[in-house]
Amino acid sequence: MPAESITESDAKAYEKGRQSADRLKAALAAHAIVLPSLSGAWFVNGTAMVELGGCRADVADRLSAVLEASAPEGAEE
């Protein structure tokens, strides 16, 4: 994307996506879970985006287990 077509709002959305990706990486690392392609992504309609990418099935299972263990009481599957 040409630099001259990026607005300040777009740049902020892009930076927010990068910050959110970094936060998620750190939270996952606390559980020894790594998503290799996790990164901030280009914004969509001014909205910050995070690219989760692909991962091995065993990593997805570990992530699911962490999320299931911390789900609020009575949460539906």
C-alpha cells in the first residue's frame, strides 16, 4: 500500500493490530504455545486486524485446552 494513501487513522489501526498480536504472543507464550505466523495485519476498513495464520493440530489442541479450562461457568461450547 503506497505510503501517501495511508491516513493517520489507518496507521493507528495498523499499529493497534501489531500491538494486539504482540500481546497475544506473550499470553500464549505464558502457556508455552507458539503460533508461528501470528502477526499484526493490514487494517480492514479502518479496523485493526491480527493474522493468526496456521499451526499444527497439536498446538491448536493445546490452545483449545487452555481456553476450555478458563471458560466462564455455564459457557456453551
